[in-house]
Amino acid sequence: MLKTTTHNTMHNNLKAADPTTFNDIFTQLQQHYGHLPWWPADTEYEMMVGAILTQNTNWKNVEKALANLAGHLTGKIAPQQILAMPLDTLAQLIRSSGYYNQKAIKLKALTLWYQKYDFDISQARCIEGATLRIELLAVNGIGPETADSILVYALDKPFFIIDNYTRRILHRIGFELPTGYDKLRLLLEQNIPRNITTYQQYHALLVEHAKRYCTKIPQCQHCPLYCCCQKNIE
DNA sequence: TTCCCGCTAA
DNA sequence: TTAGCTGGAA
């Protein structure tokens, strides 16, 4: 006879994080979506620019902004040109990404940080991940999610990216999630093998899944995680 | 009207 | 803890 502990009842049968479950989720998503070509960008610098532009913004609008920038700069988006450009001009070019005045300032700040490494990604990659993370967080306009995105997709440093999608999916599946960005990040990093390829792909899968099935109003019918999910919907 | 791969300032 | 930042698509 199974006994339900009062502890379980009080916490609505929430799951504890464990490596096997996270591995299962990864496998299921991987089988469904296959390998995803993330992050979409021609250069590491463009990746970082995209990370700023997509803050609380639909990626489609970011693509337009990136295309505008590339057009104005006749080709590839170079950090030197971003620094040289007047703030207003930059702001107008990225208008479609929203918060354009703020983001223009943020792009300048990001680029000034990058200049420290001569705009050379291989130089930046020589620095330890934890150090780079502190540096990025000190840049105006770069918070934890943007920092970790840059670390994972441009600098090849393994930090688990936490975004709304990650929280939404894991919450619905039924995990007890700590409040606070770093608490959840550390929890996942302790339960998922810390290698860069896995972290790149895992985050990509979560985002894709949140857009296809685990949307604001979830489409559970043909969800690849249907069986292991408690459908813990508000 | 709501929702987008958030962050800062206060 | 939350107002403010902002355009574009659904």
C-alpha cells in the first residue's frame, strides 16, 4: 500500500529535480525536434547583438532590425561601425526591435566591452567563463539571461540559460522550482552534464518547444512531453 | 488587445 | 517589487 505523505500533498506532488528526469526530457525533445541550428547568426558579434535586441521582443522583429543594420553597413555587422555610428542613427535602424533608444545604448555598451578583446572572439574565449560572466553582468543592459546566452552561444562557456520558457515548461511538467535566476540555474547545472554542446542544444530545444506546444495557452494534444508532464497549468 | 528568447532604476 | 521602455504580429 502506497502512503501519501502530508509533505507531498501540501506541495501538490511536485517533482524533485534529478539527472534522470532531465536526461529523459532532453531525449524526448531531441527525438522530436532533432538538432537545431542555434543561435542563428553569421558571426559571434552578430549573435551578441541579437541577444540584446531580442530582450522581451519577438525574434521576427529582431531579424528586421538585423537586416536593417546589415543593409546600412553594407554587409556584415562590424563592431567598429556600431561604435562609430551616432546613437540616433543606430536607434532608428533597430527601431523594429522595440525599446530602440535603450537598446542602442546597450549595443554601444556591449561593443565597448568587446573592444577590450580587440573584437576578437578567440581572445575573449581565453578568459575563464566565470570571469566573463561577471564582466558581462557589469555591462549596462546585460542581465543574467542575456549574459548566459552570450556565454553559451558566442563564448562557448557552459551556463544553463534560464528564460521564461524554461520556467514555464519545467513548472508545467511539475518541478518544484526555486525563485531567483541563479538558484534555478545552479539547480539545472547540478543535474545536467555541464558540457557546452548539451547546454546549447538543451536551451534551443526548450525555446522551440515553448513556441510550438508549451505556449502561453498550451497545445497539449500532440506534445512530445505529454506522458511525463503533470500539466501543471496555472 | 496581448504577447514577444529582459533589464534598469528606484 | 514594479513602472517604464517600444514596435510589430496575431
